[in-house]
Amino acid sequence: MAEEISGRSDQTRILQLLWGKTDTPKRGPKPKVALSDIVAAAVIIADAEGLEAVSTRRVAEAAGVSAMSFYTHVQSKAELLDLMLDHVSGAGSVPPPEWPQMDWRARMTLVAESLWQHYLTHPWVLQIETHRPVLGPNTMAAYEVALSAVADIGLDEIEMDLAITSLANYVTGAVRNAARAQTVKELTGMSDDQWWHAVAPFFETLDYSAYPLSARVGSIAGETYGLGDPGRAFRFGLDRLLDGMELMIARKVSTRK
Amino acid sequence: MAEEISGRSDQTRILQLLWGKTDTPKRGPKPKVALSDIVAAAVIIADAEGLEAVSTRRVAEAAGVSAMSFYTHVQSKAELLDLMLDHVSGAGSVPPPEWPQMDWRARMTLVAESLWQHYLTHPWVLQIETHRPVLGPNTMAAYEVALSAVADIGLDEIEMDLAITSLANYVTGAVRNAARAQTVKELTGMSDDQWWHAVAPFFETLDYSAYPLSARVGSIAGETYGLGDPGRAFRFGLDRLLDGMELMIARKVSTRK
DNA sequence: CATAACTTTGTACGGTGTAAAGAATTAAAT
DNA sequence: ATTTAATTCTTTACACCGTACAAAGTTATG
């Protein structure tokens, strides 16, 4: 019963934290650690050991405070996860020097690849189900760079947003298998390829007659590149998606003339 | 020290369960429930209350056995999750009657849309991080139907697999925002749109000069369809992806002649 | 110096996944 | 028919989880 506008203040609190718009209290002891220390500690743990290793006690200890002191900096674990998301979004928010000379397609490819790399570096990001879009400064900076990839090529604002959004959507979808394979390999030392060879004998005992196409395609695809190359599907789909965008752009430019 | 080939048997156990290739034991009491009862109970809970409501105790109780009896049917919770994944993959594995008359593009659109619907019906599927691809009968049946969408249009086996895989990749990526919005709305009663209007005042206090494109694009896109229509980005990207595939197919056909 | 505001800490609770041990049940071996 | 072995079910227990709550310590203001 302290806050009259509690409903709204809950919603905006995370945004205030992300943008550093919280008014620092005057009285009371100085905090032992800053919020960013806690978030950074959590990210280090998640990068090294996965999201399930990120417990409030672990993070508090790593940051140098006791378990419950954690909760004076962060309202809940869900809030910590949101903060972590924006924290790691820093990468890719600064375009390379040759950016101005690149055409839109090279730029979008670069955006897609850096996003791909981002998810492989922080695979736990894919596991977090946030309550709302995390509109922090780092996330917005990355969005800004992505938008600049398709600026001034004849798209209106809606199309620019759709182009970037669907590119990002595609990458997040395509990277899941790659991230899983990488994570599991790190944890168990067994690659998808090795796993495939371990279970292949079992599949030979199955009756495949109900799956004629799968049997044909699966075995040929398997022979060619195993289960082991999610990057190949990524690049294939990316090229198709960009081809489709090229078509749309060309169509727009021609009708405008 | 019971199994000599323990390393391998662990890997294939889940496959044996999925394909019903486990040899039923002769001695001992009859099980009170079947494995499928447990998996079905877990899926019902996940559909209704989300993945975090699926605890071993909850599932065991819902299935009608005591907490630890659960573990005689299933080796671990991870194994249960794998079984749940194949269990719900049944939908979309039977093509509609007009399938033979449809062209590849209409078919792939249908595959994408039914996959989209699948994830919205079972949003918890997106949260599960499996150890390995779950190659159960239902999953394979869905793959078979998807492959049949692009059979006999001039693609080789590798290209067929790549086309289907990248289509599925795209859908899983695009559906995440839609699933989140739907789930959060069900849980909190607040739509993304309502949330946006609740936090919009905060954003007006920010200095946007560092994000000129985002400010322009974001506000125009926001005015036009809020945060509220992930389906629009889905259809946009899908059309681009299919356009790109059309280009590839046309190129293949023309070089063959 | 008292007080109010604030951070930190310790204890505690209900929940989680599952290990371990024992009891009950069934089929095969004697 | 009785023992034996295999299997399921149940109980108890443990370490860990997120976090509510109360108490103690710390700092700026009245």
C-alpha cells in the first residue's frame, strides 16, 4: 500500500533500471555492489555453465553479497533475466568501418551472422521466456544498426521493420539446433555426429515403409553432411530469404519509376 | 554393472520408448499405468498451465501413481520432456484431402501455418531444450508430410531437406513472439498493446537522438499495428522466403532444360 | 541525538528432482 | 507347492530452488 500507481510502476521499473533512470536513495548504507555487478556475474555464470546454473544464491555469492541482499537490487529472478538479456545485446551494436560502402544485402548478411554468433556465444538467451520485449539501450542500439542496413533503399518504415524483424526471426529459429548441438557437445563431449553413429544401428531395425521420403532424403542428407551442419541450413535459408527481399525491393523500385 | 553396453543403451533407450521397441518384462507386478498415460497427463498440464507447472510430482499424481513410481516408467524428467515433444507432433502429419491438387507453394504455406498453429497450441515446446533431436514416429510423420510438399518439383534430396529445414527454422523463430504474447496475455490478462500504452509515457522521457532510425521506424510501426501483430511479420517473412525458393526452383528447372 | 530510510543478514517455508531402501506383486525355477 | 528372482510401488530423505519475513546494521536528515 505504499505506491498508489503500483500497477504501472511495476511495468516501468525494469525500463527505469535498464535506462538508469532510478533515483538513488539518499539515506541508508551504501550498497556493497552495483546492479551491473550482479547482472555481469549472472551472465558469466550463464555463459560458462548454462542458465540452470544461474540461481539467486549462486549469483549473489559470485557478486559478493549474501543470498537475500540480492533482492534489494533486483525485484525477482525474472527481472534479473530481463536485465541479462539487454546486458549481452551490446555486441553487434557497432557496425564495422566498411559499413558505409556495403550494399544492403551484405549488411543484412552481416547482421544475420553477428546475431547468429551472438546466440552461439550466449545460448541461454534462447531459453529465456521474457514477459515483455526488453527495450533496453543495448537492445535498441542493435536494432538501430540493423535498421541502418536497410535504410535508403526505397523501403518505407513498415517494410524496414518487417524486413529486420523477419530476418531476426529467421536467425533465432535457425540457430536453435546449432546452439543445442554446441551446448550438448560441451557438456557431454559427444557431437551430434557421434550420437548419430551411436544410434544408427537402432534405426536399421525399424520399418521405414511408412516414411518413404524421409528414408530417402534422410539417408542421403545424413550421408552428405550428417546431422552435423546446422550452419548449412542457416546459410541456405538466409540466401533464400534475402533473394526474396531482393525481389521485393526490385519490384518497389520499378513501380516507383 | 548390469549392462555391459551401458553407454550405448542410454542413448537408444529414448528411441526404443518412442518406437515401442522395449521388451516388456515377464515377472513383477503389472504397472498401474502405461507410459503413454504419464506422457499424456504431462502434456495436458503443460498445455493448460505452462511448462513450469510440469513437475514430476504433479505428473505422477495426475497419472494416478505415487511420486516415485513415476521413475519406473521414465528415467528422468528430461526423458519425459523428450517423450512429450514427440507426443504432440501428431498434428500436421496427415495432409488435407486437397493436398494432391495443391502446388508446392500452397503446400509449404500450409506446412508453415500448421507448424505455426502447433506452436501456439503447445507454446511450451519452444521452451524445451532437448539433448538430441527427437526422432519419434510422430515427428517423423510430420517430416514426411513436409517433404512431400516439395517432392517432384525438381529438387534433389539435399535441397528438399534444406528447404523444409529452413522453412521450419523460420517458423520456430517467428512464432516465439506470438507465443510469448499469447501466453503472457493468458496469464496476466494484459496484451502487448495494453502493455505498450502503459509504458509509452516512460519512453517519451528518453533522449532518442542516439537512435534516429528506431525512433522513426518504431513510432510509425507502433502507430500502424502496435506491438500486437507478430502474425504480420510471420507472413511477410514467409512470403519472402518462399519467393526466394521459387527463384531457386525456377533457376534449377531452366538450367536443366 | 533521535528518527526515518535504507541495505544486509539469518531463518524459514513450500517446492523441486531424484537417490535409497523396503514392501508388495508376479512369473519362473525348483 | 514353495522358493527365488525380477519388477513395481511406496516411504523417507537430501540438497537445492525462489523468496517471505524479521531483525540487525548503516547512513543522512530532523
